[in-house]
Amino acid sequence: MLFNTVDFAIFFPLVLLLYWTVFKKNITLQNSFLIVVSYLFYSFWDWRFLSLIFMSSLLDFIVGYYLGKTSNNQKRKLLLAVSLFFNLGVLAVFKYFNFFVETFIEIFALFGSKFESTTWSIILPVGISFYTFQTLSYTIDIYRGRILPTKNIISFFAFVSFFPQLVAGPIERASNLLSQFESKRHFDYSESVDGLRLILSGLFKKMVIADNCALLVNAIFANYQEASGSTLLLGAVFFGFQIYGDFSGYSDIAIGTSRLMGFRLMKNFHFPYLAVNVADFWRRWHISLSTWFRDYVYIPLGGNRVSKTKLVINIFIVFLLSGLWHGANLTFVFWGFIHALFVVPVIFIGTNNELQKSGYLPSLRTIFQIGITFIIVTLAWVFFRAETITDALQYLKIIFSESLFSVPDVPKKIVFFLFLYMAVEWLQRNRDHVLDIAYIPSKMLRMAIYYFIVFLTFYFAGDLQPFIYFQF
């Protein structure tokens, strides 16, 4: 079930109505209701994989329970190993089995050895990378002594399967979200209004920006050999905005719908294309994933408290794993490698990470920093979008040919539209989100803005496209 469909437009209001009326007085019934509707929401894709969510929830609840019961270090390590083995094992089988087999065969083929390719026809469960990391953080945090295990299995199951963020995040921590399931929620008018703003913002990003860019991106990447360098460059730019509008749009809607139910999810995007360097980009892009890798991979490896050589290795490990998390293809790994290449100098040189906070217009320094960062990120997106590394390299080769200076064969209206949207993001850069306009004193003006965006969303909506991050 997609957020931007009639199905969800019927489903969510009914859920909200029952949530705040029939089940309001009893928190256990309210959480049980959320489990049922979350499983129903997920079953619209494939009900068979509900068993994976159920087993992951049950296993980590049991592991967490026994971690809280014992102080024996060996038993605690064994319990953590069980959680890691099961969750990462399921992820490896469903997402990476064929990738590892094919990579193994290709490596040995370089040395003259030949193996028969044995791959499985495996359907990737929607959202498996998201809820797997969410449950893993729970057991790891208990093991580290950062949180206490919950004794409420209903709250825990609701935490793992919470439908707004189940299939594409944000990847929540138990310290933030689980505690909210264990406390009584109250309807908050101001929070609900802001939730509606986020939903509207998310629908606009997805339906107008992402879906319109998708049509151009698909056509350009499918026939890149025949296009000019300037057209391919704009194709990469359009993909950058497609994936931003698509993913941050989903996050906005997830956070907004959660606020209507009394929950506060973590922010997942904060104007990433205003980043002043690549490290700053990762503080603004998919924040729930970047902080997950920081807390559960980078810091355990030693973080910044190691030698310079080890620091570089740690950074590359994190970004290579981040690339692999996105998909079972070497293109994603290479995408992560490129980002690591540009993050390392930032860490060592210590360049300015602060975005200009004051002024309606950016300074020349800010324009230069944002521009360079945007170019790096945009060219790296080519590897993310391409089918193979060879395709990506060929695509970039054409970009940097003489045809780069030709007039691109793309609608100028979309270029202007994206430029205008980024101008609005610049003006809102110090706000929580792009539609955070509560500071405007005139209620009539605010309402006019909301209705105008509703009009734009439905009038300029592109053809319905699936959310990109559902494949991860």
C-alpha cells in the first residue's frame, strides 16, 4: 500500500478514527490495534513475509528479556550472537545470497578457475533492511547497558511493525520509539497540524518532484548511449532530485502520520542538497541510517580515537557497508567508496561544516561549497542508478565529452521548477522542515499557501511510481 494512493487515503483515516475513539482508553488495546493494522498494511505487498517480521520480533524480545536477566558475560555474548546470527542471516539469505555467489564466481574466474553458477529465485521482502536494523539496535543497546529490556511483548511487537515507518524508515531506536509505545498517548493539536504539514510536504516531494523526474530519468538512463553529455548530466541531476523527493517524501509522510497518532519519529532528512561538503551531506541525508552505522559500526571500530591509518580504514568500512546495505550490487558498493573518498579529506582537514545561517542570499563561499558538494553527490548518483559499473563509467565518459556543452534535450520547465524548490529550501534552512511556516503571523496567508501546494500537488503530479527505497 503506497502513501500516495486512494487505498491509503481510505485506510489511514479509518485507522486514525478507531485509534482515537474505540481504543483510546486502553494502551494495550491501542498497541494491539496498531499491530493488526501494521500487519494488514504490510500484507498488501506480500502477506507471506509477515512471518519474518513476527519471528524477528519474537526472537529479539526473548533475547532482550534474557539479556536483562543475566550478568554472566559469556551468556550475554551468546544471546547477542543469536540475535545477530538470525537477523543478519535472514538478511543475507534474502538480499545477498545470489550476490555473494556471483561475486565469488567472478573473483575466481579472474584466476582461471570456473564454477557452476547456482543462484536462487528469491523475492526480496519489502523493508527487511529497515526493520532488521531496528530490532538489532534494541538487542545491542540492551547488551551495552544503554536501555533496559521491555517486559511488554505487545509494545515491542508494535514498535517493530509500526506501519508508517515499517517499510522505508526512519530506522528508529528503542530508546526513542519503544518508550512511546509504553506510555499513554494524548492527541496534541499543534503536533497534529505539523504532522499534516509534513504529510503535505511529503506528497508534494513524491508526486510532483520525484514522479515527474522519474519519467525523464528512466528514459535517459535507458538510452544513455544516444544522448549528449549535457542531457546525461541533467539526467543525473534529475535522479538526484527523484531519489531525494521520493525518499525524503516518504519520511515526511511517515513522520507526519506518526504525529497524528501521538508519536514523534526522528528526523531523517535536513535539506541535504544544501550541504557544504560530503561529510555534511551525510549529516543531512538518511540520518537514521548514517547514525546507525556511526553508533553500531564506526564507534565500536574505534571511531576517531585511533591512528590516522585506522581512521581511514574505519571510514571506508562504514561507507562500503552503507553501500552494500542499499543493494546487492557492486554499483552500490562503489557508490559508497566514492563517498568515503570525499569524506576522508573533510575529517582530516577539518573544513567548515556550518551552513550560512543568516541572510536571504547565500555568500559566494556558500554557493561554491554547496555547488561542489552537489556536483560530487550528483556524479556519484550515477553509480547508484546504473545497472553495472561499466554502464556508470560509460555514462560519465559521455558526460565529460564535448557534447557536455550542447543544449540539453530536456524540458526547461522542470529545471526551473527544481531551482525554485531549492530556493524555498534555502529560505527555510533554519526551520525543522520546508513547510514549517507556523512563524507566519497571518493564518489566512498560511492557509493560502497550504491550498496552493495542494493544487500544485494534484495538478502537476506525475505518473504513479513505486518508492525507490522499497527495494532496499
